[in-house]
Amino acid sequence: MNTKVWKVDKYVDNLVNNPQVVDAAHFLRENEVVALPTETVYGLGGNAESDEAVAKIFAAKGRPSDNPLIIHIADREQLLRFVAEVPAKAEILMDAFWPGPLTVIFKKKEGVLSEKATAGLATVAVRMPDHPVALALLKVCGLPIAAPSANSSGKPSPTNAVHVMDDLNGKIAGVLDGGATGVGVESTVVDCTESVPVILRPGGVTKEQLEAVIGEVRVDPALTDEAAKPKAPGMKYRHYAPNAPLYMVSGTREFLQGLVEEKRQEGLQVGVLTTVENVEFYHADVVFACGRRAELETVATALYDTLRRFNETDVDIIYSEVFSSTGVGHAIMNRLQKAAGNKLITE
């Protein structure tokens, strides 16, 4: 398959009439799969009402079929087509954070969306992306679009079109290149089907921000307890992993440097994931700064790109510093834990 690339400037006016956007929307209406930019990561979009289109998403990614997909919409009216009810707290969250990096789980209407998109569950996850190119594409095609991250399953999510092509060139119809994404980690997923909403995946909207508008919000125990069964099926899988094994290291810089020296004495090439503040401290074969520790939003933005950069090196093992789990740090640590398969070395 020849994968087309449509390059679109997100700052131009009247994107709904942009020829590249219109062409990409045509492919979506033909039940083909198209990668699109959002404010979080690039998504791999397909018609959520079509079994054929959704099957192409799973095939391109190599994604397990019990892992439901997030449905992307352009406006609130679309939501009423396939959602059974909209709880009051969900309304408040949508008012506060849509468009934006928040996914809300609702009870679904039966017989509207592809059962493949919802993995046969009685619920559906929905968000409205805060990216002008994505919103224009959604408006032009007029469809609810199922869109997981546009990467091979298990690999770091893509934050620019080059990452998408690295993984999926020849496997999908096209990529709508709207430039680099902003937030860098996926949306927060909140289940609003219970009286107290539950965070199933931390992301671009923090727990503190959610509680500021709706009060108490619980966190799925599986996010911190490996033995607990996750409410979201996809959270049981390893994600975001670079090619070399990744280990999180909790301790001083000196302790991490000692681990580096041990592995180098064994003849291994060692990589270190750190931040701008500490990059000059470490002596390893590859040292990458992933944002600034004093500004965790910059770490979130750079995380997936940094993990992918290690794949361009010859490192045999990667050690990563750990971060505070407050605010957006919760999402960063969740992604690092998945990338490392929960491998943690403590001083």
C-alpha cells in the first residue's frame, strides 16, 4: 500500500476547505485508515461505525482486539448519536476540558458503533481533540472516528508524522501531517458511569484539575497495584517501549551512575534518560535530556520522542530517572512504568 502524506499548516484559515483535509476525509468515508494529529499524540483514525475500518486499525497497529478504541468527535451533537446518557458530572467535565486531552467513558447506545471499536463492552470512550487539523477533518468527514495512537502496538506513541511513517508506512492509507503535537502524552481517561468518576489512565488533564471542577475523583487501583485487575482492558498491556530494555532508577544520581559503570564494565552500551538539569552529570554511551525536571510539562512533551531516539542508537540497556507522581508527573510515571514493564531499581 502506498501511504500518502498530506502536509497541512494548522495555523491557516478555513481548514475545512483545505484540499489535503478534504482528501483525507474522503479516505475515511471510504473506510480507509488515516493518521491525524491531535494535541496529545498522532491518532490512527478510522470510521467507528464500520467493522471494516476498525479491523484495519487493529491490523495496522498489531493491537489486541480486546483493547477498546477512543472515539473522536467534532461537536457535542455527535455524542448523542451513540451515547445512551450523559451524566451531570460528565457534562461539567466536557464544559471544562473539551476540546482537550480528556476522554470520558459513557454508557453506549447499542447498534450504532462497530462492536470492534468498543471491544464488545457496554461503554464507549469519547473525546474532542484540541487540534485545528483534527477538528477540521472530523467536521469534513462527518463521522465518529476511532483513533488509538498511530504507532505499532507496544512502541512509543508518535508525536510527529515522521514517527508515524517509521512504524506504519505501507500499512495505512495516509498521514495528515499537522506538525509536532503539544501535550506529548495521551489524554486522561475518566469513567463517568459510576457515581464517583474513576481515572483509568492519567494524562494531559491532572487529577487535581478534575477535582477542582467536580469534586472527588478516584484512581483505578490497577494504576498503582500490579495485582489489581485494570478496569480498562488496554492498561494490562506493555506500551511505549523502546527497543532496548528500560529500567527506572529511584535513587541519587551517583547511584544511577554506578549502575551505568557496572554495565559498561560488562561490555554493554548504556543509555541514560535524564533532564536538562542533570545531563552533564552522567557519563554513559548515550545520555538524552527529556525536558526540564523543574517543568514536568516539558518532560511529558518530550518523553515519546526521547524513547524513540534511543532506537537510533546502539545501546543495550537504558536507565531512566524517575519523577514526582503529582500533577502531570502521574502520567509521565505511568508511561515510564509501562515502557519499563514495571522494572524498578531502588537504591
